[in-house]
Amino acid sequence: LPHWVQKRREMVILRGIPSIISPDLLYALAKMGHGDEIVLADANFPTSSVCRSGPTEIRVDGLKIPELLKAILKLFPLDTYVSYPAAVMALVHEDEVKGLQTPIWDKYMELLSSVGFEKKLEVVERFKFYERARQSFAVVATGETALYGNLILKKGVIPAGENGD
């Protein structure tokens, strides 16, 4: 098939579904249950290695996490029954000492706040973050280049009647 036909087949063309949500990502979001976690991984994250342990690997290499997060939050409820339904990777000691800033976290908070998220981001030590990613439902490899751009989201519930049922 010509390349433009294949590209067209990879897009999601449905009402209410942001076009940057790939079919594989849409399927994963739909299959996830309450409490399942999904990792939005930056370009430096060892996605393929982590996914050898079980999580589904989803590739959206050209996308930045904030634009993807904005689209996901239109479909995905965050868990309201836990203290931290969203988590980021803690800075390693050397980066803390250097005073490295993580402006991407502010962007995440802005987007999360826009859907009513009023809690702080959980900050998870690097190797514990990797272990948690290995236990996740899926890891989405993005083209995000911001340092410490990785984000874990925990799925919540959609109450009866909220889906138009």
C-alpha cells in the first residue's frame, strides 16, 4: 500500500477521540481497569527493556507528553481513591545538587488541574519508578526530550451514567 494509505489506517477517526490517540493507545486505555497504571515515557526512558517484563509497549515517538496528556485526559479518569494518581521520577542526587529544574512538571500540573486534579504529583525514586513501570499496564514511548519528563497515571472509575449509558 502507498505510505499515505498506511498512515491513514493508523489514525483514529472517531467523534470525541483526539486524533493523536493511536489505535493501540486507545485500545490500551479502554482495556485498563481501575487502579491500572500507564507510563508516559520520555525519549530517554528504557521503554523496550521495561516492557520485556510484561507491560504493553506503545510507540508514539513523535509526540511530546503534554500534548498526549491533554488528549488522554479527555478520555481517562484519574483515580480519586488514592493519595497520588499521578507520579514523576525523582531527580537523582547529582541533579538535585546542581539545582536542575523540572518545568515539565509544572506543565503536567497545569493540565491535570484543568480536569479537576487537586493533588500533588508523587515523586518516585528512579529505580522504584522503573520497577513500578515494569508492573504497569502499558508504557507509551514518546518523543519528549524534557529531562525527568516521565509520568505515571493511575486509572480511576467512570461512574454509571457518566458515559451516556
